Amino acid sequence: MSLVRIPKYCFAAEISKVKRVNIDEALMELTSREDDGMRLILEMNEFESSLTDQERIAFRMKRHGYTNREIIPYVGVAGEPQMSRLMKTMKNKACAYFAG
């Protein structure tokens, strides 16, 4: 196998497409994103504290990927229709909380 040498000027068009990054601006943007993420976590915790015990359990389990059927025994509802109502109530509360 032999190596083929390609002159640098052949890549001039591709090199010119590379975006130059200002380190200070990149760090400020990253810090801003971290602040937004932290703010979201705080808001989620405040919202969670406004829920009833039953809703709080369902909310936490939903955040961890459990299905409604898996959550039913832990929240003590009779079946899927009641679980659907509980989830709808939580959704309405979340919409009202985060919209306001």
C-alpha cells in the first residue's frame, strides 16, 4: 500500500468552512446553558412539591420511564382509567404551573 500525497491547496475550500470558535464566547454560552439547566431543575422540584403524595409518586416514576401499568400498584388506584385521570390531572397542573 502506498501513500498518496495531496497538496494542501486542494483542501482550501473545506478548511475555509471550518468555524473559528472564540473560547470566551463558548465558555459564556456553556455557563448560560448550565444556568438554564439549573433553573429548570429548581422549577421541576418546586412543581413536584406542589403535587399530592399520590401524584408525586407517579411523577417521579414517570420521569424514570415507568409505564402507567407499572405505576398503578404504587399509587393505589383501581385501574387504568383512574390512572389516566391522575396523569391528566398532573398534566393540567404542569401546564398551569409552567405557563404562569
